[in-house]
Amino acid sequence: MLSVAAIAACASPAWCTFSIVAYDSVTQELGVAVQSRAFSVGMAVPWAEAGVGAIATQASTNESFGPMGLVLLRSGKPAPEAMRTLLAADSGSAHRQLGIVDARGRSANFTGKLCSDWAGGLTGPGYAIQGNILAGEAVVQGMRRAFLETQGELAERLLAALVAGQAAGGDRRGMESAALVVVRPSDTYPEYRTRYVDLRVEDHKDPINELIRVYRILEGQRLAEAHIRYAEAYDKAGRADLARVERDRLAESLAHALARKDVDASTLNGLAWICATNSVHLAEALQAAERASALEPKSTEILDTLAEVHYRSGNVAKAIEVESRALSYSPNDQYLKDQINRFKSGNK
Amino acid sequence: MGHPCLRRKTGSSIAMILAALVWLGVSGASPAFAASDRGTFSIVAYDSVTQELGIAVQSKYFSVGTDVPWAEAGVGAVATQARVDPSFGLKALGLLRAGLRAADVLRALAATDSVWDSRQLGIVDARGGVANWTGSKCLDWAGGEAGADFVCQGNILAGPAVVSGMAKAYREGKGEMAERLLAALDAAQAAGGDKRGMQSAALLVVRPSAARPQFTQRYIDLRVEDHKTPIKELARLLQIQEGFHGADNHFFYAEGYEAAGRADLATRERERVAEILRRALARGERDASMLNGLAWACATHDLYLGDALKAAERAASLEPRNVDILDTLAELYFRQGNHAKAIEVESRAATIDPKSQYLKDQIERFRKGGRG
């Protein structure tokens, strides 16, 4: 005869799930990416705080492992010790699966012996990968390979791991939801400590691809802005090397956008504008603005971006021509008139 | 599309010029406004009975849930919008945690902000204190309304009816907070909503619990990041959530209230589950995992077994080879005394997943007639 707890653990909404938690020692980002056959996996599984750690709590999920684990990590316990403390206090640990990485890159994971097959995980410096009710061990191995071989932004590497996990068979029961959380220390923008990247797909037929789709929007907007913010902060702190990494990331975002056939005008416009107003990657920004303008030729907003890129690239005549075209679509727009005057006067 | 450089704290001179134009209130659809002023409507509320704090928000920009809503049980809930500074969320929660009331927090934030005239905020504290603010430079129509235990606010709206409709819907709403918040968003949209349209929405509710500390940060936490009809999508997600987690959560709080000698509140929590069940059956719910979660929660709490059986049967007809659902259905037959049917259904599950020891144990238990 089974205990009630055992019944609930098996048949109640179980989190058949695969996830990765990871740390980037250069940017100090901590992140979690997860996909599951269960609804709204992002509400239950991923927990992270900059300077503290990142946790994925799954299988027959004990969600309290998230906030309690962060408390333990915040008090200075390394990931393996925090994990032991959590599990020691839990009577249902045989049904749990847990992955933790702390803000020094120490990692640990655990798969309870009653987690449904295939269940298991891998750890390495700066990451832990785990899953249950999977097609097989190849899922977590594929995730590790993709994570280690992918370059660039932590979020990109986490997404690559999810894609590889799914390609290797993924969750035996299919897909429903996914989430991506990345946190990052910042004095000036404290919100990044809990929500640097925080994206959800709650209930979708193809959650990983949907997560990538919304991540590409974020990449062209808030993340691009964040890279400029960090670059400036690193410059101020005399860390030109790290500032360069941030600006390179912006160039990568731009390259991703330009490489996509289905990229939308607003993503291109946003990236081009950020590059223009910071006078970086102007050649690529020009391509992006021109493509955006081809997609939406009558958008005065996009024409303004295109004009700004021309202006920043030293092509004043072209800037005035494009902005004048914008003004012809919106003749009462004082901002556009001011822009044209600014281009004429040569002010930055 | 956003031009976020305008929000940088250390901007280039162009950013400053453009920002100055914004502050001067120059109107027009120029890019300067698209970024810094994000048309949004939101409601922030406190329920003194359940001690839930919650926020619902929709906006014509991407992933509004990342920036606008911030909440912590026992502390407060904050919506920061218009020319949004997301750091206001954590700052406000910090001040509330230190014991300031909602109105004091608003004053403290105003005192340190250089563009306060372009901000919009709604704050509710965990004692039901409310405060909201709409800066004079927020784009038309912009404004808010404060109720006894909630605040509504929005900018770049179709008109004042959006906010008054939102307040009315919340005030008159029945049922639990999440549903009332959703009803408020619905009413706001029906009154014209955001002038520029819709893109994303979010619902965040937090609730005190010692045994489940995660609820103090995420009791209900749903996001629609980029969608043509985000409020409808959010409502759809909430319906799934109500079955998938909600029923179990209500039973959990019912037990807590029971233990604390508050039978009245325990009854109220259990009645929520009965309502969720009734509504799911009435609308012909098509999400099998929602129905299954709901049915399983009822089965394991020995409550509403008749409706729960209907829900499980419906789930099984939607996904006839789902072993979890068959197990729930079998459990319900068993709990209602129909042991033969329980064994039959669980045996069907066991033929689908012959390796499962759990299913074998269940069949054995049904044969013996034990409760498990």
C-alpha cells in the first residue's frame, strides 16, 4: 500500500522536465532555462538572484526549494551544501530533482531514486543539467555539448542547450511550456538582479521555438539597451576589455537579426537606433535600418532611425534627404523638423 | 518600436535633446515618445480576507511583465509604468518592507526622481493602504482611480472610461482576486484600452504562507509576452492554472485555516474549488491537464467527487492514452466505491505503461479496498 505522499508524487501534475542552470564568470550572469510537458513551468521551476545563485526544482516539485535555496546560498553556503541542506529537511526527496549553481560557479544536482525514467543529470564547472521522464541520457549529454560549444551570451547558450535536449528526444511526454531566466549584478539597474532576462511560454505546442522567438524580440530591445548600459559602466570602471565584450554582444544581436529572413521591422529598427545613438556598428546598423525601411517604407519612426544612422556615419546629405521624406509623411511633426535642423547644423 | 537609449541615465547629447522634447510635452508620433512613454493600464489590489496582493497589467509593448509588476506577500504590490523605471519596483518593496505606507513610498520615490512628471505608479501595501500617481507629462489620456483596497491607472488610453471601467469591474467582481483582476483588465479593454493597441499582459498574485514560502513571491504568476489578444490569452491561462495548481492551493489554504480554527475561511477556500469545477464543466473545458489536476486534487481530498469524476471522464475522453489521467479516473471511481470500474480503468493504464510499479500498486490497493 502506498502512502498518500507517494500517490500525489506520481500522479498529480508531475514536472516531467529538463533544465539547465549556469553561471558566466565573465559577466557574472546566472541563468536557468527549462522546458516541460507541464503547464507554466516558469512559475514553479526556475529561481535566481544575481550574486547569489540559480536553482531549478523539478520532478515532483518542491517549489519551496527555490526561495529556501536562495536563502541558503545568500548566507554563503556553496551549491552542494545548500542542496544537501534542502534535501535533508524533505521527506519526499526520493521524488525530487534539483539543480543548483552558485555565484562562484560551484554546481550540484540531485535526482531522487523514484523519479521516473529516464532521469538523471550532469554537472561541470559553472553548470548543472538535469531532467526526468526523458527519452534517454542522450538528452542531458546533448544539452551539455550544446551549452559548452555555443559562444556568446549566457541566454544564447542556455537556449542552445534546450534545443539540443529536445533534438535528442526531450521529454518523453512532449512539450507544453518553457522559461528562460537570467539575472545579473548591477548597481545602477537593480531590477537586473532579479529580472535581466525573464521570459515565459506558459502553454504552447512548440514552447522552445516560441521562447526563442520572444527572446529574439528581447534581444533587439531591452537586451541591446542593457549591453550599452554595461559597456558604459565597464568603461567608467576602467574595464575596456569587458566593455568591448558588451559591444560585441550588441554586434552579435545585430548579426542574428540580419541573418533572419523573417525578422520584423521593429526589431531591426530598435537595434539600428541603439547602435546609431551610441555610434557603434554603424555599417550593420545601416543595413538593419534599410531593411526595416524596406519592410515599412512609410514608417516615419524607421525613416528617422535611417536618417540618424546616415548622419552618424557622416552622410549628412543622405540624412537630410531621408528625414525630409519622413516629414513629407508627417508634415506637422516638430521632432522631425528639429532633426533636420540638427543635421543641417552638424550638431551631435 | 522602442528607442530605449532615451531612458539611459548617462545619455549622449542627442538623447538629452530628445528627452527634453519629451519633457516639454511636444506631441506627435515621433520616436522619442514611443520608447519613453509606454501606454499601459494596470490594477494593483489587496484582499484583506485572503491577504493576497496582486497586479494585472496589459500594454502595447513587449513583455510588460518583466518591467511593470512587483509584489511580495506581507509587503505590498507595485506597478511602475508610463516612462517606466523598473527599479521603482524593488525600491518600493524595500521601503514597504521597512514599514512605510503606500503613500509615504510614493513621496519617497518622488523626492529622488528627476522625471517624476513622466511617471505613473500604483502602490498597495499589505495593510490595504493605497496610493497612485500620474505625472502631468504622461501622454493622454492618463490618470487613475483609487478604491478602498485597490488602485487603477493607465496612460495613452482611449479615455477616462478605461480607468473607471476597470475600477467598477474590480469593485463589483465576485470570486477570488485573480479573477477580479482579470475582469478589470477585460473591462478596461472593452472601454477602449490602450490607444495604440495590445501586445502583452501579466498577472501576479502573492499570498503569505509559512509552509509554502514560494507563494510569498509567486502564488499566481502568468505571462503573455507577445500576442495579438493578450488579455484573452491571459484569461485562458488563468483557467488552466485554476485547475492545474489552483484547486490544490485552495485545499492547502483550507487545511491551514482549519488548523487555525477559522472554519469560515476554510469553507470559503473549498467553495472556490467547487466553483472552479462547476465552471470548467459548464464551459466544456478542453485542457486535459487542467481537468486532471482539478479532479486529482478533489479525489485526494475526498471532496466534490461527483463533479470531479465528470472532469476526469472529460479529461480521459480528450486524452484516452494519458496514464496520469486514467489513474485519476480510477482513483475517483475507487473513492466513490466503484472498485470494479477503478480496477478496469487502472488496468487499461497498466497496459499502456506496463513497467509502472505505481500502477500495479494502485490496482492491488483497489483490490484490497484500502485508502492508500
